[in-house]
Amino acid sequence: MIFVRENGRTIPKEDKIFAISNRAKEAIAKYGKENVINGTVGALFDDEGKLIVLKSVDRVFKSLTPDEYAPYAPIGGTPEFKAAIKKAAFGSYEPKGFTEAVATPGGTGGVRNTVSNFSAFGDRVLVADWFWAPYKTICQEIGRDIQTFKFFNEEGGFNIDDFKANVLELLEMQESLVIIINSPAHNPTGYSLTVNDWRNIKAIFEKTPQDKHVALLVDAAYIDFAGDEEQYRQFLPVLDEMPENVLPIVGYSASKTFTMYGMRCGAMICIAKTPAIAQEFKQACEFSSRGSWSNCNRAPQTIIAKIYADPELKKMVDEERAEYRDMLLRRGRAFEKAAKECGLEMVPFDAGFFASVPMPNPDEVAAELEKENIFLIPLAKGIRTSVASVPEDKCKLIPARIKAAMERLAEK
């Protein structure tokens, strides 16, 4: 570094995901999209490689007047948006606790504000060992680090024992603890915790020291693309039942649910035991927002408020999203079936934008696949494929190509 102070951070020369994605785009320009598989993008694309935007949402966007999109939005979000985003996040469930919503730029802002406000300098934040890489970036940026627990047990289910061991270890070391659980449709594996998994998590917290505070961030960015929207919200009552020293926070991404990726819209919503805790959450998170991005884009807030104010419009949005969700699930199932047929081990998969394959040398395998114009993302413990951006017919091809690349490298 010349002028920049690293301040405990590890600053890469380039973002790995965007670098691979750029190479995929260059290959498409050179060889044609039909000859390239770009499984890097965390956004929905149709079978022709075009970004999917819900037409019903697009019509609302194009109908906005300057007064509805140009003024600054309040730091915490417009009142209409905050009311609507709670409905979007919770579905038909009405929390018994006291809720407050704060607008964030996508789901990422909710992660940043949670870590900033509910952990101390030098603390470790607990995440699964299969995790979205920016969790670590966010923690490093604000003077924290991550600690991982083993996500899966030997049976391919949620590893409650290792989760418990790490929770108890960190609560011995720290006065407070932030835990991030990405579910349902976990990034990068596609796994969804069951209601029973959440009950087991609650049972652990009931036996931890009640003078230690835990902020439990449920990163639910992909919840509306996991399957039946009500079925995949059946865990929410368990959050309501958490003990008093646990503050559940739901991180919701309107960028994903309403296909407005570049408009960067989301919210963090607490389910607090008392009005005082909810008010403290609101004040602290709005303070952090003011000190980072200030306020969020008003246009998507207006769009979402309009959708939830018009039952017919909301029905159109829900039905259109359901069609694409079914397409996404077909792709994921095709990938899963092809992996089984060729004998390729997968990380347990349920739904969502991504499917992952464990391996000891993901960077080498990813580089080998790039020679065939197949672009996937190497992670610490394996390779991630975005089934959201790859047509079903190509989802069927990828597992065998991954296995062949692994075998070629093993022979060298």
C-alpha cells in the first residue's frame, strides 16, 4: 500500500466474483453466448441470457412522477415503505413482538448495520463455514472478524452441535454476539433450515447466560424464491419466542424479491420484546445509515408502497414472481439430478439462486473449467454455480463438466 492504511483489513486487488464475471462477459463477446456458461451472476436471467425484471414492477416504475422518486427519502425509509416492507418480509404472519424497520441499500446494508451496532470492536461474528464472502469484508471494514461453525452434520442436516459449541465459546469471550444465518435458500448452497432447526437454536439460547446479548440476523434475501411463500415463513413464530437476551433481526432484500437489483433496496426489521428495545434499534441503525450511505433510494420505496396499497397490483406481482420461481426451482432440480447421475457430490440443496459442490481445490478446478468457457465461482470449500443465471439445459451439463475437471486435475 502507498497511501492507503489497511487497518487490519485484507484488501484484494480485485473482487474475485466480479473479476470472473467480467471474464465471462469477455468470452461471450468473443465466442457467443451459446458457447459460454456464465454461472457467476446472483441475479435472475432468462434462457436467452437477458436479465429478468418483473413487468408488473417495471410498469409501476415507469408511472412514477418526479415528486415520487426525486426527493430525498427519510433516513429510515418513508412511512409507507416501512409499513409495506414489513408485510413483504413477514407475509401473513403478524409478529407478537415490537417491530421496527429501517431502510437499507439491499440486504447488504442490513448486514453492515447489524454488525456495526450489535457487536464491539474486535468481536467475532458467527457465520456458517459456507458463507457469502462479503460478510467477512463487512466485518473487516468495521474492525470485526468472523468465526465459522460447521454448517452441515454427517447426515447433511444443520449442524446444531457445532453451532452450539461456537455460540458458547464466543459468549465466554465476548459480552455480545452477532450471528448471521442465511436462510431459506442459503447463499451459496441453497440449503434451508427447517422449523425444527430453528427450535433447536432457540433451545440453545434459552440455556445461555441471560446477561449476554445476542443479535440474531436472519439474512432472508432469497426467501421469496425458495418455494411457497407462506411455507417458507413458518419459522417466523420461533423468532418471536426467542428469550429476552436475543434480538431477532430479519434482513430483507427488495432488490431480489422485486427484481430491482441496481436500485439497491431492502430493510432490516427487528422483532423486539419491548418498545424500548425496538426504539433503540431504530435510533442506532438510522444513526449508522446516516454515517455511511445517509439515506436510500426513494424510487423503489415508492414502488413497493404502491404495490402493497393495491391488492390487484400485488396479485399480479406475486403471480409473475411465482412463474420465475418455478423456473428457478426447475433449474436447481436439473442441476441436482445431473449431479446424482454422474456421481458428483453436492452440498445439501433445497432451493434458491445457487448450488455448490465441495472440493479441496476450488480455484484450480474453476480455472480448469474456464478453459472450456464455463465460468463458476470458487469459494473456500468448493465451487458455486448460479442456477439463477444459467438455462435449464446448461444446468444439466455443468455437474459432469465439474467432475471431469476434478478428475483431470487429480491425474496430474
